Amino acid sequence: MRQVFPGVFEENRRLYTLNSGATGDKLFDEDLVTVDSREYRGWNPLRSKLAAAIVKGLPQLPIRKDSKVLYLGAAHGYTPSFVSDIASEGIVFAVDFAPRVVRDLVFVAEKRKNILPLLADANHPELYCGITGAVDVVYQDVAQRNQVDIFLKNCNVLLKPGGFGLLALKARSVDVLQNPQGIFLVAKKELEKKLTVIDYRLLSPLQKDHAFFVCEKPKS
């Protein structure tokens, strides 16, 4: 296995994370591969915007082994489970507003003790800031029209100075008629008013009409 980032590996042009759960235990019917007595989980970029961004050449991944991560739009927990592998000694606060998917998240959290599911609306970080406290990373994959506003609000309230925000932006959720490239450029300008945009890249064809932003919050 070749290490791409700390906690992320590549073999035969496929991504993997080191399995932090029980040996042989699959969460999403992913491939399990054992190399030198260590078990790795196959990470599909067609199911994960973060994996797609890595495949598309993401220059840095600011999630560390001990990172405290706020994950907005956790859904059923596919990508959060891989983030929990990367931040194996940290914690992932997995937020979603849909009770149905949070029930699924609870089952994932039973096998990943560093995932804490939260049933909450990402539009209102003040409702869960008392639980999470300040975090090292805000990751957002929320398919709502005001995606950028939600992201900036959470970064403002909960992201530590010098911390990083990762945004997977879905153009069609902002405006189904407008050109996605135009939407992404407008979003970039909005982000730059509050954060430093370190990287911006398109995720097509792995994730259609999506862009991925890596941002840093000023230290002062």
C-alpha cells in the first residue's frame, strides 16, 4: 500500500483506509484487503465526494489522526466512516436533520466508537455547539440552496482559528438552470470573504456538477 495522505492509501489506483473497526467487519459492503497483517477498507470515489476529491488530485487533506471533525450532511454514514478511520484517535460529530438516516448513523456509530451522531439542522450550529465545542475541521456535504451560507456559519461559530473547512458543493441544489461553473465561481468569492481558499477543484465525472473547496480559517 502506498500512503497518499496520513490514513489514506492507494493500491492499483484504488483508495483505502486502514480499518479502525473489528477485523472482517464491513459497514457498507466495501472491499476488505489485508496487507502485512493490516486490514484496509476500499473507498469508492463514486460514493464519496471526499474520495473523489483525492482521486482528482487534492493537494492536502487536513484531517489528522487526532482531529476533531464536524461532519455536516452525514447521511447514512458512508464517508463519515472513512473519516473516522483517518481520525482514528479523534472524534467525528456526524450531523444530519433526517431522522431516518440518523437511525442508520447510530448503527454505524455502534461499530465506530469515535462517531457521534447528532440529529440537528446544520443551519443552526448554536443548537449543537455546546456538544461539539470548537473543532479542527468542518466538513460539509449538504445539498441545500444555501450551502455556502451554512458552511460559513458553522466555520464562524465552531471552527478553531487556523482550522480547515472542506466543502463539497452541489451546483444543482443551488440552481438547476445556471451553469455549474458560474455557481462555483460565485461560491468561491463568497468563501474568500471569510476564509482563505487553499484549493478548489471540479469533481466531474466522478461526482457530476460538484466542486470541492479546501479553506483555512484565519488565525486572528
